[in-house]
Amino acid sequence: MTDEATKTRREQAKAARRQAKAARRWRPGPASGFTMLPWLLLGLGSFSNLVQGETPNPWFGGLGLFVFNSLYISVVFRAFHPMARNSAATWWSLAGMAVMTFGLGGAYGGSWLLFFPLLGLACGTVLRGRNLALVGAPLTVAVAVVAAVHDGWGAVTIAYGTVISMLVTAAILALSETVVELRSTRQELARSAVEEERLRFSRDLHDLLGHTLSVIVVKSEAARRLAPRDMDAALEQVTDIESVGRQALREIREAVTGYRDSSLSTELDRARSALTAAGIEPVVRQSGPPLGPRTEALLGWVVREAVTNAVRHSGAARCEITVHGAPEQVRLVITDDGRGVRSAPAGGTGGEGTGGRGTGLRGLTERLAAAGGSLEAGPAPRGGFRVTAVLPVDPATDAPTGAAASLMESERPA
């Protein structure tokens, strides 16, 4: 059954890849100037008259036809580049088209009047919004007057074709540009979501493994020291190592699925155990109302990171952890009497809790800032190192979930 399920999943994955490839292959791309070139066929009637010698002053008509087509091609290709579309050269080319169109249409009439809808197409590729209305209205009136002189009531068709070609072209191209922008935005959002998930996963792994491995190393050293003279105490440390390892496996699985939620009380208990095993006296003080799950999770991360750095880098004899809650905010202060910034290795990249802003503290600072809080880390006034975290209490999203009393005043030295 396992082999069949694996084979089925592989086939489904291959089918999904084929569908995605086919969708990319047939997905229409952004419009270009080539899509506007077939409309030049509207001028075949004028070209036919010119070739057959039915046009007075053929040199003037031929030169005008060449200039008009050249300007039309220049305008429609420049119109699909946002920078070039709004340039002075594009506007001058469009103005030159207008001059040639009115000159040819006014001089010859007949099939030459079809250049007016072509002028409308060119205007629709360049103009947007208010400019479209400012140019479109007087242009339509002028086209109707010129066409009426040559074609009487037939001018209605020419004027209608001019304004419709202008408006429809502008609307279709605006819609195409919006679709392209939305597609680009969707791809950017997808990339941002992937980067955010990678960042979350890297932070969780750093916070989980950094603390857990430090505790395992400290307890292993304690077991090695105790083994020659007190085997029972050494076995107790080994049991703790096994428990920490199992807990780490569970937390890593939860981090992978994105559902890990650290508890402050659990982290405080672990902090006592890790500090005691490292020969550091832990003192934990907690006061104020019970905390909500969001605040407990964030402060749990801070306790984990700060205690890990204290065990690894501080060389302290005492570490105090104080949690003080208030109706509006909660404050966590972790202070040790170790070497402080002087314990950072050369280069300042190794001691995250000792003055170097390493990956752990940077990640925690970003997490707390996203929740409206702050994190400060640096030398304590009386020596050692201090980490201070402040978080606002949001009753709507951070209500306590336990059945604790409304106010808890406790002081629990380990």
C-alpha cells in the first residue's frame, strides 16, 4: 500500500506540473505594438486610389501616406512602454499624425476619411483618463465637421468610428495593463509569503535547537562530572537529557507544521533546570494578572533565548528573571551577573546575548515589534547583561485562557 500511495502521489505531481506548464505556455502575454499594425489595412483603399491614378497631386498623397504610416507605427510601439508613452516625442508624433490626417482627409475625402478611425486608435493607445476626454471630445467634433464637408450625413459613421476606436482601444489596453500588474503583484505576494515562511522556520529552528542543544551540552557535562562520585545524580542528568531530546523532537515537528505555541510557565521551569545544571543560581519572580496565550508565547521565546545565551556565554553565578504584568503592558527582565559584553568572542558575532546582536535577538526584536512591543539587550548598570522585553496587553486578542485568579502576586525564588 505504501508503494502504491507513493506512486499515486508521484503521478499526481507530474500531472500538476504538466498542467502548470501548459497554462504558462498558452497564457496571453502583455499587448504590444504588433497588435495594432493590422489596422493599417484600413488605408488600402487610399493606396489603391493612389496607385490607379485616381488621386489628384499623387506626390502629395503618397508622401502623406508614407508619413502617416510611419508616425502611426512609431506611436503605437512607443505607447506600450510607460516611459516612452508619456514622452514629448510621442506627443509630437501624435500631433503630427493629427495634422496629416486632417490634411489628407480634408484634401481628398472619400476613402481617405478612414484615416480618422486610425487616428482614434493611435490616440487610444496613448491617452488615459482625463486626457482621453480632453482630446476625444474636440477631436470627434472636428472629424465630424471635416467628414460632413465631403460626405454629408455619412460623416456620422466616420465620427462614430473615430470615437469608438479611441475609447475601446483605451479601455482594452487599460484592462490589459491592469491584468499584467495584478499578475505581477500576485507573483510578488507569493514570493513574499515564501520568504516569510522561510524566515519563520529559520527563527523557530534557531530558537528551538540553540536552546535545546545548549541544555543537552550543559547536562552532559554535569553528568560527566557527577559520574565518578555520584552515579545516581549522573543518571538523573541523563534522564533529563532524554526528556529534553524527546521534547525537542516534538517541538521541531510542531514548528514544521507552524503550530508551536510556547508556554511561559514551561519555559521558566526549563530555565531553572538549565541554569541549575550550568551552575547558575536561578531566581524567578512573577507578579500581575495571568497572561494571555500570545503574550506567553512571545515571552517564552525571550526567556528561552536569553537563558540559552546566559548558559553559553555569560559565566554568571546568578540569573534573575522577573515578570511583571499590568493592565496595559507586561514587562520581562532577565539579568545575569556574568561577564556581559566582554564575553563576546573576537569579531562580535558569536555572543548573541552578550552584546552582539545575533540572529536570535534580531529575530525576537522583529517578533515583538510586530506585536507592538520592544526588546532591549545590553550591559546591566551594575555589571552583567540584561534583556528587557515589553509587550502591550490587548484584551481582544490576548485574553487569558486559564482559570487563574484575577490578580496573582507571587515571588518564587528557585
